[in-house]
Amino acid sequence: MSETIPRPINGHTVAKLHPIPPETLGAEPAAPIEETDVAEGDGVEAVDRLDNPLADWLTVPDAPVLPAWARSTASIKANVAAFVRLSWWQARYHGIRTPKYLVKTLLLAARGFYRATVGLWPTLSAQDHTATVKALRAQAKAKPEDVELALRLQMAHAERTRTRRWRFGAAAVGVASATIGIMLADPLVQTGMAGAIVTPLAYLGRGKNTQLLDQGAPPLRVDMSAQQLNDALRAAGLLKSGRGDEDAPRVSCSMGPVRDGRGWAVIFDLPRGGGKTASDVLAKREVIAQELGVDEIQVIMSRVRAAKGGNAGRVSMWVADDDPYLGAPNPSPLAKAETFSIWDPIPFGQDARGNRIEVPVMWQSMFFGGLPRRGKTFTQRLMTAAGLLDAYVRHYMADGKGGADWMPMRAVAHRLVMGAEDAAIEALKAMLAELLSEMERRFAILRELPTSICPEGKLTPELVRLKNMPVIFVTIDELQEYFTAMEKEDREQVINDLCRIARRGPAAGFVSNFASQRPDAESVPTKLREIITLRYSTQVVDKASSDMVLGKGKAAQGADASVLSEDHVGTGVLVTGPASYVTVRADYLDGPGFAKLCATGRALRQAAGQLTGDAVGDVTAAADAAGFKLAPILSDVLEVMRHTPRMFTDDLLAGLVNIDEDTYGDFNAERLAAELEAAGVKRISKQVKIGGKSLAGYQKRDIEAAVPAEILLDPNAK
């Protein structure tokens, strides 16, 4: 953009327009230059006046002082780490070849010794004197009668002889002295002396094309240059083709391509006049990756927004040398934390370049989706785990699968619904009704509070304790299990309740944390998914499925979870806004670690007087808190019978298999009865009546009777 010279118009001066510097990534946006309303004769000196000789000199471009790779701590660390890796690679590369280098050095030293000997021989043999002797001898033969000439020849010959003797003698003494000195010296000194002798000889023995060290450049799996970038964009149809290479339009690189960590970084602007934007570049990610010779998972692209000095045609691209999402998982910082405030961003994972990703959840709702066994539930548990470490977070938990993933929550959850059987569905409906009632109660309280303590009509950290309104975490996993098991009328009611909680709940301190597998219109309705603010998807089968989780059109913008493979367990695409997304390798928190956090959360709530609801009356949790270990069969049976006082044996066996198929897969009625009897269960009756039908089954009170009475009656355990 060329500079426009200001000209007076009707006695006023129009502000001068300066070009945008090419490299403004990370800089604060410059304040707009206002028009200067100054008359020509008022005597005020403005920087942009035509008669100001310092105008150009005083015009300071709004460009960052540091290069792009040095503007953030994460970037500096990445490049320092890359330098260390390169140095370590060079050390290993040349260390292995040290014997080869020693042999080459000795050969060069031998050649240097030969060259030194050849060079010193004329001096040692007094060749300068020999020339004089030969000349006089020739003259003496021509004039044998000249006595004076014969005398001069004799004297020259004698001088040459003396010179040879002392020169060879001095050389012999020097060599002998050096040899004796080396033999009598310490090994370390011998090594130094040998190096002092061999090094200059090897240097003397070098040739014009001699190279002592092998080529030490590490092989790069990915290479990039400005020409390669232009060729890739042109092949993708983002740049027009010219008559020749010089006439073809090219991108303008404001940074790079430069090495950045384990890859190449470049920031470029598309040429004007081509009709292409940064969004067009993001949509061509797969084609660009193919042209650069990499997998699309290695290409990380994003728009550079105006707040960071960008424009509609500026793109930031980082191309990794290899897949950046493989390797050992990163342990979650929450695993070692003692407490956590849910008002702070939750540590979630790392992006491709190793930058820490944190997610603020207050005033938000979350949705997790993806294929089974890709780490969806483990990732969803990270958000709940952060809430476990805050005593003023109340948990409402429902798991449609009813497996072991969420069972440790019984120690903390105010309400816990496990499974999608009829009793569990009724418990879910009751839980949602309780949540809606609590939400309306809170809004009634918030409306009556003065603006001095509730300025925005929302819950605040101070009000949490003042009014005893803890933040409420609503966690529901495997939503599709509930919706597919419900009748149409119940399904519509539950969907409407969830929509109300997700839409209005955040202002009252409700944080929704939902998860499902492929959320099509049948499994999770669109009207529920569309009001969720934060979305995360692990691998899905295609772009359409990715858009179902992340939002319509996100795949075209580059937020595409279908590019992930089965190897990317625990990695997904996180969408945090209409145009904000990042592929994240989520932190790892295993089952035992999550159970430990649940126990810690229970202790925190007991100390703060915030242990409420189902967690208070949970027998297994109370036993664990008291240090009494229940038999696993008792704990699991009580979990299956959580929502019913009695259950048929067949249904109980099916529930146990759902919890742990490896343990209970081969159980039958006889073995179940034997195991429970061994654990201390005494059945008052072997028949139970449910819905007017009597079959073999168990009473929940009979199972609880096997727990020591002091555990059931101990108020400290509750």
C-alpha cells in the first residue's frame, strides 16, 4: 500500500495514510489516525504537515521489535529445545565417526609431513649454497688456470659443508629432544603434544577439496521454501498462473519459512486481485498438505486476525516434521493438585506445538463427541475432575452406559444416575426436575440482590459462599443411551429440560458437560447441540459427523475431526467460538487417578460442610471414607441396585456384566448367590415382587445388612 501525501483541502490538512508493516503478528493494533483539523496559518506544527521537514523521520511504523519466533515464551522454549535436539544429534553423528576422523587426520598428517619435508629439504641441504658452488665449478672448468677462481670455489664448497652440518645437526637435536620429551611426559601431556604436532601437519596436508568431517546436516522429513509454498498454493487453485515464473502472482511472507521447533513456520499474505481469502486456504488444507508431501494432520493453519495485525488474507501455517499428536500421553496437572478453583481456566491439554491449552468453563456449556474407545470419556472427565477439587462445586452426574468409568463419583455426587434402565430414566427425570427447580430458586435470589454485590445478575465467587449457592456441574455421559431408551413424550421432555439448563443455567452457576457418540438427529437433537458453546470431538468417520459434533461448516473452516486416525487416542478438535478452534492432545487422567480425586473431593466437602445428596447416603463411599474396604461384589451389587430397592437376579447379573464384563461375564445365579453369601449377605427371601411379577431376586436392604452397622451409623463417614 503506497503512502498518500497529505494535501490541504479547504484550509485543513488530511491525515497521511501509512502502509501496514509486513510483520505485525502479535502486536497490538495501532490506534486509528484521526484527521487533524489545523488551519494553515494557525502556527501549530503537526507531524504530517507538508512543511514539516521531520515528518518522515518522526513516522515510526507499528512493527514489533522482536522476530515472530521470539515473541512468546512457548516459541522460545520450542526453538531452544530444537537447538538442543540438533546439538545432541550432531554430537552423536560425529561421535560415531570419531575413529574415521582419526584415520583421516593421520593420513592428512602423513601427507603434511611429506610436504613439510619436501619444503624444508632445500634449507637443510643448503640449496642456496649449492647454486653458488655449481656456478663456480663451471667457471673453474672453463678457466683451470685461474687460481683465484679455484680458491673461491673451494671456499664456497667449505661454507656449504659447514651450513649443512649445523642445519642437519639442529634438526636432529630438535627431533631427538621432542621425542625424548614426549616419551618422558605424562599421558595427558603426550596427547596434547601429539595434537600440537599432528594438527598443523594435517592442516598442511589438506587438499583444495579436502573435508575432514562428514556432512552433519540432519535429514529433514519436511522441507519448505517460499517457492514450494507458492507452488503448493498454486496447485490448490489459490494462486493464478502467470506467463512465466516471474509473472506468476506470489504470496508475501511476513515471516519465514523458518525452522520453529519440530517443523516449519510461515506467515503469508495472499496477493490482492486473486479473489482468494484466508478461509479459502483453510478449506484446502488436504490439497496443500499433499503438495507439500505431508499428511494433513501435520499442517496447522489459522487465520491471523486484526487484533494480531492480520487481515482477511493473512494465514499462519506450521508444518510439523512428523505427526505431532503421537507419543507418550501428558499427565494431567490435576492429578497432583490438592485444590482447584473452578473459576480459573481448567488445564486441558497441549496443541501440536506443545503450547498449554486451558479452558474456562464458567458461563459455558460443553459437548464431547466421537467414536468409542478414542478417549472421549477420559477427556470429559478432565472437566469434572477440576470440579472435584473445588469444595464449592456440586455434582449432578448421569451415565447412560452405567459402566465403571464414572463409578468413583458416588463418593462426591449430589445426584448419581447409572445406566439407562426404567428406574434410571425415572431417576434422571427427577434429577433434571430438581435442577430446574434449583435454577429458578437461584434466579429469584439473584434478582433481589443489589447491584453492588451482583452487578450483572450472575453468580459470583463471593455469592457462592454468602448465599450457599455452589457452582453446579451437570455431567451426562452417553446421552444417546437415554434418548434411545425413552418413549417419545419422555424424550421430548428431557430434551427441553436439558436445553433450558444449557441455555439459562450458566448465569446461575450451572456448567453443563454432555457427551455422546455420533450425535445425529436421532441420538442428540440439533436444538440441544446448537446451544452448546464449547465442543470437542475425537476421531469420527467423516466430515459430516465432525460437523455434527463441532458445528455446521466447521470442517470447511479447518476444524475437522475426521482427519484424526485410530492412533490419535485422546486427541481431538476443540471449538471455543464461531471462528476459534485448535486440535488438542488432551491430558491423561486414568481411572485410579480419577478415583483418587473423587476421594480427595469427598474429604474437601466434608471439611467445608458441602457433602450433600446421594454421596452422604452412599454405603460404599461411606465405607471407603471410614477406611473399611467392602468386598467388591457388595460394592458392585449396591451400585447396580442404586435406583431400586429390589431387583430380579437376571437383571442384576446383566448390570454386573455392564460394570465389569471380565469379572462377571461367566457368573450365573448360583455363583452370584455363593459369592454374596461368602461376603456376608443373608437373604430374607429369595423371591422379589416387581410390577406384579414374582421371580428370584435380591432386596437392597439384605445387601446393605452385610455392611457393618458402625459404618452405616457413623456420621463422620457421611
